[in-house]
Amino acid sequence: MLNNYDKIANQYDFLSRVVFFKSQVQAQVDQLKYIPEKSSILIVGGGTGWILEELAKVHPSGLDIVYVEISQKMIALSKTRDVGNNNVEFVHLGIEDFKTDLLFDAILTPFLFDNFVKNRAEKVFHFLDSRLKKSGLWLFVDFSLNPKNGKWWKFLILKSMYVFFKLIGIVETNSLIDIHPWFKNEAYSIVNQQFYYGSFISATVYQK
């Protein structure tokens, strides 16, 4: 199954910290303060679910969270997390197959779009855009080939990652798509943007 991290679910957090230390974690945690209390939240590709515990530190109760994850093993790990008094619905599906009439106050897509080829990424983007309320927040975190602090080493790390994931049959793509122009085309505004790990990780809070 494409873009499914079952094979490395138990090792994923360790591997990410070996390479990026805590940059991937910090990029996501720093955004959580922008989420209003009593929000309805859609998390897509949340991995092992540690983000649920961080959300509970900011909002111990009052959140309604839909957690969509294609990996069954990631779902199992996520269900062990302390979510406080927040309500979490776990959905074992790829986001391409997820259907809902719900509208959300906030959408989180941590390191999601680096898995997709362009046509699939575009479909997912427009679907998620349709599920976000007007003035809602999209917390977008992903890799970036921003030339600041050197583009060559970022390209080498990204290329190595894609080769590794291809070898074990996880991701469908072998290149990174810049989807920030899509947000601009849909007239999103930037509430906050920060860069981590030598600007290799970009974290942007968009408002619809």
C-alpha cells in the first residue's frame, strides 16, 4: 500500500530524531498555540500520535479531533497516547479515501505532501481546502528546498530519504512538490512562518 509506514512504524520517531534531532517535533509543537480552544481539528498523517499529547498540553479538553492515518500500526500506537479530555476519532484510511461532510476549524498536515506525486497531492489539497471552514487554520509542516543556508545538502538528504523509502516500498514519489503556491492561489494568508534545521523544514500557519 502506497505511503503506508507500517514497516517502520515502531522505529519512525527514533529514525526521525537521529536525522533531524527534534526539529520535526518542534516545528509542529510551535504551531499549536494558534489553535483556538474548543476547535474541531482534522489531523492527516499524524504518525505515532505524539502530537495528540502535545495538543492536550495546550488544550486539555474541548477539542474534537478526527485523526486520519493510513498505517494500522501508527493508529495502534496513537491510541495509546494521553489525549486528556479531548475527543479523538481514529480513522484508518488514506486521506484520498476519506469522506466526510464535516467542516473543521483547523487542519494539520505534518510531512504529508512529501509522500505524493503531483496529481494526487493536488487532489488531496483541494479536498482538504473544501473541509476547512472560512477563516480556519491550516497548520502546514514539510520539507523545503529553500536555498537559504545551502540547497545542495538539503537536496542530498531529501534524495537519500526518497531512495530509502523507495527501497522498502513506502512512498510513491521521488521528488518534493512545492505546494505553497496553491495556498496563494486560494487566497490563504500567512499567520506565521518559521524555518527549522537550516531552513530545510518549513512550518507555516495559513488562514483561509
